[in-house]
Amino acid sequence: MLWYYYTAILIIISQLLIVFQAFRNYRYVLTKYKKQRHLQSQRVALIVPCKGLDSDFEKNVASLFNQDYGNYLLWFVVGEKSDPAYGELCKLKDRLSGESKALDVQILVSGRAEFCGQKIHNLMYAYNRIDDKVQILAFADSDVRLRADWLKHIVWPLREYRYGAATGYRWFVPKRNNIATLALSALNARVGQQLGNMRFNQAWGGSMAIRVDIFRKVGLDKLWPKVLSDDLSLTYAVKKAGMKLAFVPACLVASYESTTWLRLFEFARRQFLITRIYRPWPWLAGLAVSLYSVLCLWATAALAVYGVVISDKHLPLFIAVPIIFVLCQAARAVLRQDMIGKVLEKDREKMRFARIADIFFSWIWSLLLFGLMLSSAVGRTICWRGIKYRLISPTETIVKPARTTG
């Protein structure tokens, strides 16, 4: 069993290294999220695509009006006036514009998309209406809640030309503590923990910004009208141009959600399938890591049982490996939950059950994550907010109406 001895050592070392990287990201977030940013000289167009009424829509939209930034335009974009979001936005504009620092508030109607995702169609409709005074494009989703200094933080890294874009990330705060919602929060938390001061950062479209000159330089004005994913295509274009993506801890944003198993499956498969088409190598790497997590735990646990049965002389090592593996997974969960509890301090109590579920049931979420990633390995059709898309390639998408919601 000499081979197992060396394999066990490699597994233990790899897990300790992963915990070390998680700790580095943890320290990075906690040293950055409370920083004070004062840059407000650059004109920013904050563009918010909307479709339907998201959970806590009014409070989320209010956080966009309440940005403590003195030089920004706030533009909401819907596909049609018949969208429920349009009427609600008009009411909120009348009520909140007077107290907002936004220089201009508009509710734009873009029409139906034909060759790209409706979200990107909305974004491009707004982009085509900016003037030469706008220096930065910022993007937020209507299903997240922003802190008042979010805009200051998201534009801050863009003063350095080594950064092509800046991004935050969502954190699901459960509105109900059913198992599917806790699973959604735990799975999403694993992704959020991977962001830090590193070259592998990926943009997330609900909390990101890019300079207008970089947007044009990397060709996003030509690429976006042909694609479905705003953030993955932006990540690809920025990195292809040799620039970095800055992760901004202060722009980790709360998304208050509850879900069901069916909606969780649809959401996760959609996200992973889009990643497979747009960023196949990161998707393959994610699948490999997920498979590694499942196999290492369950294979070493099976060998531990086998060692007990045959009374092997290396039994302590057989038992130690799966225990260390589970402890390392729990340690990473403790780090990310402690981190987000400090960043989203007001929501800490709301995340109490999510925190417990993440820490004590990491081994279950590993199995679920692998199954969800595996489900995205086949097919090219998704349904997203009532519209069906067939992803032909990273630069070609077929759009058609759908009866079901995504």
C-alpha cells in the first residue's frame, strides 16, 4: 500500500494549499471592503437592465438612486413598456429622483432582442445613447442591493490602466430557509470565495464597471450585439487584450432570494452551460476540481472502511485522510461565512442558517455541485427570463420566444 501513502500525502497537501488560498482571499476582502474612496471626478453611466419584478425590487432600485457619487447618470432599460418593471420604475423615479445625486435618471425602452440576449440588447441600447462626457460604464442588476458607496468603489481600480474592468459579486441571502435556498446560497458562496487579488478573476454582470475607451478598445461594442453573456464575454475580451480584472470586495452585493429545487437546477445549469460555451477551459477546470472533491472524499472514506475490515497496519492514515479532507472543506466554509458576515453585517442574522448549512454540509454540496456541472455538459439551449436561447458559439446566439420562465 505504499502507493496510497504517497497519494494520501498529496491529497492532504493539496487541501492545505486550497485552504491557504482561501485564507489569502479572506484577508484580501477584509483589508479592502472598509476602505474610503473619494474619486468622483469621472462621469459614470450606471446602466441597469430590468425584466419583471425581482424580489425586493423597490428596495434594490432605491439603493441605485442612493449612490453617494456626485457625477453619475442612472439609466434603467426595459425591453417593452408592457414589462411590469416599467410602470414600477416610473413610480420610483417620480418618488426618488429629487433626493438622488444622479445627474440624470431615465427609463429607456429598447425593444425586443433579435440576435443577442435581451439583457445585452438593453445594455447596448443605453450604451449607444451616451455622450462624450461619459468616461465609465457601470452595470448593476435589479435583483441586488447596493451599499451607498458601491459606485465609488467599483470605479476606483479603473484609474490604473493595468485593470481593464472591475467587478464585485452577488451573495445570496435566503428569504426562506428551505433546503433548496440554503443549497443555492452555499453553492454560490463557493464561487464567491474564489475571487481575490489574482489573475483568475471573472467578471459578474450584476456588479461591474469598465472605462468607455477600454470597452471600445477590446471590441465589446462589436462583440456584445452577437452574444448572450455580458460578463463572460467581457472577461474574455479584457483578458485577451492582456489586462487584469480587479475584484472589489466592497462591491460584494446582497441578493435576497428563495428558490425551489426545480428553479435551482434551471439556474445552475444555465450558468454552467453558458460558461461551457463562452469559457470552456475554466468550465473544464471547474468540472475537474468538482470531480476531485467528490472522488477524494468518498474514495478515501471507502478505503478507510476497507482498512478497518482488513485491519491494515496503515489504518490511522486511512482514517486521517477523509477526516482532514472534510475538515479542510469546513475550514473554507468558515472563512467565507465569517468574511461575508462582516461585509454584509446587517444581513448576518438572516444568514445564520445558511452559515450552518454551508459549514456542516459541505460534503453534500460537493456532490450537488458536481451533478449540476455535469448536467451542463450536454445541450446548447437555455431559457432565461421567459426567452429561449440557443447558443451556437461564443459569437452567435439564436433567440426565440418561450412560454416558460427561466
